Amino acid sequence: MYPFNRLASMNAGDERNHSRHQTIVPKSFMANIVEMSLLTNGWKEELGVPKDEEPFIDACSESPSQGPTMLPFRNVKCFSRSIGPVLQFLRMIAFFPGIFQNSNRRRDRRFIRAIYFLLYNFSILVILLNCFLSKVTIEQMMFYQSRFGLMHSLTVSSIVSGIKPLINAVVILIFIINIKAHYRLISTVDTVDLCFRAAFHTTPNTAQYICVFFCISFFFFFTPLILFVVEFFSFGEFIHLGSFLDFRFLLVPMLSLWNIVPLLYYDMYNRIVRFYCRILIHSLDKEHLKRHFSLKFYYEQFLRITNVQEAIGGLFNPYLFFSLAWSMAILCLSIYFVTQPSEDIFVTIAPEYQSVDFQILIKKKVKFAMSWSFIQVFVASLNVLMICWSGMQTNETTREIVDHVLRIVPDANADLDRFQISCFVHKMTTQFMWGMTVWRAFLLQRTTFFTLISVIITYAFLLLKLKENPELSPKSFNIQSSGNLNTTTTIMTTILMMNTTFIPSTTTATTTTTFGY
């Protein structure tokens, strides 16, 4: 391993001061690289940016407090331009009510204000729609709970699958409130991407990330759609011309898509951060063969990567906390239901008030309700796994940078190199402040993942142990033949009409409007 010498580390910081004097001092390659990393005009010349493009590029690296970033629309490629399809998709589903300005002219500002007004109102309408659907599902859940009990299959299914609109409303509201943090994140990644392209001549393969993003999104869109179409046919309904205009064919899959898109967006940014970390690690490995950059240069790039991670936390921390909370609640409720006696799965109604065909329809209704619940349980499990795994990989890859820096042996007289190494180590000790965390409550690492898994397994074993004691098992609620004939018929009719439709159901007692997912 070759040590860094004192001159290579000192000249990079001092060369910029000599340029202020009248005497012309030739700059070394190291000094040019450091100047480009500090976002001076050197990297513009390196990338061949025309003079008329400089205002657009300067806006890409402005501070977030000055407003939204401005996108270079012509010759210069940047990160915000490369992920344009993802941002447009987020805008279409109400997660990103913002735009990138391409001019400072007054007429464009009026147009931009109108677009902002429309986008924000669209996001608010989507939130109100999900709130209305949440109200409907709560009414449906209360009906099942009053008739069959809390731990009945229909009640649990309505809770598990009906929580999606409430989750969607809260998550969209989080992204709207953190719109400035969203702009700051895109601006920070733009700056880092330009610096890494100038220094290492490489950039993330955003096309691959976008392809994965849309493929998984389409999977979670078409899976509920197929299940909805199968249920549509199973209950005797037929597809005709008016059916294609039915908003249920779009709304039902969108409820699942709104749940999964923020998770995919979070994972995409983590992959981009890990890419920058691997580039820095690869360059540090080359320093053992031939010296290229000073240790100060690597520390500056490392600080830029940590700034990206801090910006990711500023946008996603509330979402991560909320997602882990509802995912763990859904998983615990599902485990509790699975450990209950099997005779509670289907509705028990007195034989004199039902026929064989009605029993088949009721069982079919319960099976489809359990299928919708399974999709939501799968999404909850994916939330826990992806949040823990993606954050853990990013934190560990960031720590590998410090590990490769510590392998470099500084020169005996290189005090600055030893100081830079201590800066790396000190910055790494504060990872809980800027790394991938859950709202700074705890770092996302291996211990976090195994702790959550152990909690779920312990809870399951505890319930299985309690199941062996019949005195502690909850009692099921059955509709007996001694009940009122009209009341029993009303319950049976209401359950039969509670498929995945939006149908007002009028009974002898009350009028119940239901919506299934």
C-alpha cells in the first residue's frame, strides 16, 4: 500500500490561495480536480457547457431555500432530467405537486402558478377521496363487528384490506407537507451527480432504476385488477360496454398502487446512493496502485454523499415511521387471526334460514375477502423487508468507505492526512444523524431487521401457546335460530351485497353503503 505524501495532500488545499495573487502559478491536476469538486466554473468547462446554458446549470446547484430547482433542458444531462418519467408519474398520482421551472419570464411564472394551483388541488381531492373510502370501510367494519365479533373472518378482512385508503391519505399528505424537502433532495442529487461525472466520468444507470420502478408498479396495479375482474365474474356480473366506463376498474388497483409507490421511490434513491459509495470505494482501491486524488478530495465527496442521505431522511423519515407502524399492526392482527380456531372462518347461520346456494355465495364472499387481505398482508411484509434491507445496505456501504480509508497508511510527516482520516471516523460516528434511520429513532441495520423479525415470531409462538388453552380462546358469535326472522334475513342480504361494488344497500333497519377492495 502506498502512503499519501505531504505535498500531494497540502498542495490541493493551498493551490487555490496562490491563484489570487498576480503571479501566475501553474496548477496541478490535483488542484483542478479539487476546484471542480467545489462547484466552481471549472467543471462547466470540463463538461463543455455553453455560455447560454450556465444560468440553467447554476440553478441546479442553488440552495433549496431559494426555491425549486431549474432543469437544464438542452445539452446538459442531470439527475432530475434523467428521472423525469418517475417524477411525472408521481405527479399524476398526486405524490409530487410540483414542477421544474425552465425560465424566469413573467408570463411563465403566471403559467407555473396556475399549474401549482391545479396540482395541489388534485392532491387534495385524492386525499379527500381516500378519506371518504376510509369512512365507508369503517362503517362496513363496524357492521361486521356488531354482528359477528371483532375476530371474525369478515371483520378482520375488512380491517386489513379496508385500511388502505387511510394509509394512502396519510402518505400523500406527508409528501405534500414535505414538498420543500423533496425539492432539496432532487437538487442535492443533481449537484452530486455533476461532481461525480466531472471527477470520475460516470453516472448512475437511471434507466435501469426507472425500468425496475415501473415494472413493480405495474405488477401491483394489475394483480388487484385481475382479482377484481375474477370477483366481478364470480358474482354473476358480466362485462359490457358500460363496464369499461366503471371507475371501479381504475380505483381498486390504484388503492394498492398508492401503497407501494413511495416504497419503490425510497428504494430507488437508496440504490443511487449506494452507486456513489461504490464509485468512491473503487477509486480508493486504485490509490494503493497509483495516487490520483488527495484524501481531502475524498472527504469532500464523502460529505456530499452524506448530504444526499440526510436529504433522503428529510423527505422519507415520517413515511418510514408511519409505514413500519401500520405494517407491524397488520402483521400482528393477521397472526392473531390465523391462530384462532378454524371453525370461526365462515359465517354460521341457522340452517332454516339459508339454502345450499346461499352457503356457497357466503363462502365465496369470505374467500375473496381473504384474498384481498392476503394482498395487503403481502404489501405490509414487503414494507418491513424493503425498508430494513434497503436502509441497511445503504448504511453498510457508507461504512465501507471509511473502512477503505483506514487501510491507507499516511506518511510520517503528513499531518493533514491523519487529520482527514480522523474527520472520516468522526463523521461516521454521527451516522445516526444523517444516515438511513426511522425518524432518527434508530438506525436501519441488521440488528433492526432481526429485532422486528424476532418480535413477530415471538408474538406468533405466544398466540399458538395460548391457543392450546381453550379457556383463553375468544368465543365466536353465531346467529341462532331464535333470532328474529327479519333481522336474520337482513344480515344475510347485506353480506351478499357486500362484494367489490359500490352499491347502496337498503335493508329493513338501516341503509348501508359499502365498498370492497
